[in-house]
Amino acid sequence: MYPQALAEALRAGGIEASTVAERGLAGRSDPELLATAAAEGYVLLSENVSDFARIAAERLTAGEHHPGVLIALSSRFSRRLGGIPKIAAAIRSLAEDELEDRLVYLEQPPE
């Protein structure tokens, strides 16, 4: 859902990141994406709050865990190249937080 430029910006800031396309997962269903992220230890970023909130809750109800889901609401963040620095800054601000089994809405970084 996000351009490779976001993964590159995060990597430049010391955060291990990749895109669905880079991982060869393009076209996979949302449950498959979260299951893969969980199996590989990756926090997942999406703007699709309705699906991922439900899928994450279903995993927890089933006794399964996930490394975390970050939600970048389209009303707060643009996926276009100009919006990448703000999304990257919001993610970096959470780098030290414990995200396991959490659904976290990204906040705009202070300007």
C-alpha cells in the first residue's frame, strides 16, 4: 500500500522495513499479510483500519499474537512522496515502544 520510498526512509533512519512488494506478497489477502508479518516478526503498517482492527482482534481471540499494527489514517497522512517524511517520523517516534498485540494510530509529528 505504501511506496518503496517509505521503506527506504525508515531504513535510512535505522528501522528495518520493507514493502509488501519487496517481500513478494503483493496480491495476498489482509489476513495472510498479518499472519506473515506475525510469523516474521514485522509490525504491519496500513491505512485500512476496519479490516486490520478486525483481523488483529480475531488473532488475539484465537490465542495468536502479532508484533503490532500501525494505522496511518488517510485523513492524517498522504501516501504520496510528499507525505513520506511525516509517516516515517510518526513511525520513528514509536520505535522504542512495545507494540506487540497493539493496534496503534499514528499521530502527526509536531512541526
